[in-house]
Amino acid sequence: MPVVVETIAGLRSQLRQAKAHAASEGPARPRVALVPTMGALHEGHMALVERAQERAEIVVVSIFVNPLQFGASEDLDRYPRTVESDVERLRAHGVQLVFAPTLSEVYPAGDLPTKVTAGDIGDLYEGRSRRGHFDGVLTVVAKLLHIVNPDTVVFGKKDAQQVFLVKRMIADLNFDVQVATVPTVREDDGLALSSRNRFLDARERIAARALPRALEAAESSADRGPDAVLAAAQSVLTGDTAVQLDYLQVVNPATFLPVDDNHHGPALVLVAARVGDTRLIDNATIHLG
Ligand code: AMP
């Protein structure tokens, strides 16, 4: 079984031991990779674990449902917590170190007077619907990076805006860490794996296919420019009354701002929608011709 550590001091001590052990068997300076998660692990998370294992001798998976990134009206209380089966899944994938801190270990005084702010892009798209979300994400990621001090941190492209903002924080605040990203892992019908998919009933699960289908429609229209892309994706999303569109946008991956009409080359299509009570997000890279 992996070692499951709840405290920061315990994690640091386990890391020292793991490094000494790895150094006695392999490279003099073993590398560490961190995979931050909120648990309720699925095969998407495991793809991140595999990338971490390619990059480092020592892999730490953190499991922490971070209240700072949930708004007052959001699903913090109902967010799935499945630590036992998560640890079992990680064991099956050969992970040796799991950091599952308690709330008071991460936020001993309740709130944190000091926070990282995500800036302008943090207020768009996900950040517009979820005020303060990315400040909460960046703050906890900054803390985890200081606690674990990894050589590499691994994120999924499913949360494209998160990847953009984490990379910008790392550059802006001179964190000494590499970011590795992993393509979105999907079900056979295209739905992106998500810890929240378990909330979908049978009818909603079918309706949720509209998200990947909208992205496919976007891709098929990429030759005809951003307006055609948006129209194609929108017509798929509005085709099912169970799907309440939150936002749909085509952005420049370099700036994360909406593309100009004459933009050519790679662009990201971002979509978020509510299916029943469950909020889902997805994205795809397209090539605007
Ligand atoms: P979460 O536990 O939802 O906070 O996600 C933890 C990490 O897993 C984030 O970097 C996500 O982008 C990534 N992730 C979540 N779902 C997927 C997926 N379907 N494919 C690849 N990565 C994912």
C-alpha cells in the first residue's frame, strides 16, 4: 500500500526517506513529481500519474478537496470523497506516497490572509461563473509546491484555463518547477472523465454527450473561422433542453483572450454547461484556417 500522510511534517519526512532510498538504488539526485488532485480518482487522474512516473523516481499524489476554490453556492459538500478506493487505485498503479492533508493542516487558522490572485484571465470563463475559483486554485497549488518541492507538477489539459494560470503563476513568481500536461481522457462516447460524472442520471449522461459533440462540430467548422466555429458548437449545445450552456468561447492559447476574427492557427474552444445539477467543462484545440 502507498504511505498515506496527513501532515506537512510527515510528508517532508517521508520524502527525505524516499529520496535517500531512491538515491541508494539509482540516480544520486532522485527526481520528484507531484500530481495534485481532489480525489474521487478515475482513469484521467491515472494518466497524470503515469506521466509523473515517466518524469520522476518519486511520485507524490495529493488528495485535498480545497474549499478555497469553491464558491458559497457550489458543490463543496457534495463533492465525492472516496479516499479508500482512491488509495487502492493508486496502489494498483505503483504510487508510493499519498499526501491527504486535513483541512486544518492546510488552513490552520480557517482562512488565509495571504492569497495568490489569478489576475485578469482568472476572472474570465470559469472565473466569471465561479468568482474567486482560480485564486483558490493558485493559492493551494502554491502551497503544495512549497510543501512537496517537486521537479515536475502534472496537470490535465481538461482544465485548460487552470493550466494556463498555473503556468503563468509559476513564471510570474519564479517557482522552480516544470509543468507537464496530459491530454483529456474520455469515455468511448467522447465524454471527458470527471469526478462529477457520477452525479449524472441515465438521461443526463446521454445529454452530456452534447459537450464533446459540440467540440467535434467546432473542429469541423474550423476552416470557416471563429464565428462559424461558435455557431456550429452552439447549435449542438442548444439541441438538448437538459443542457444549460454557461459559456462557449474560442480563445488564443497564448493569451487566453477570445481570438480575433482573422485569427489563424491553433485555438482553444472552451465550453461549460450545466446538465441537471451537474456542471461540466470541456475543451479542444482546433486549427483555424
Ligand atoms: P481534480 O481532481 O478534478 O481537481 O483534477 C485533478 C487533475 O486531474 C487536474 O490536473 C485535472 O485537469 C486532471 N483531470 C481531471 N479529469 C481529467 C481527464 N478526464 N483527463 C485528464 N486529466 C484530467
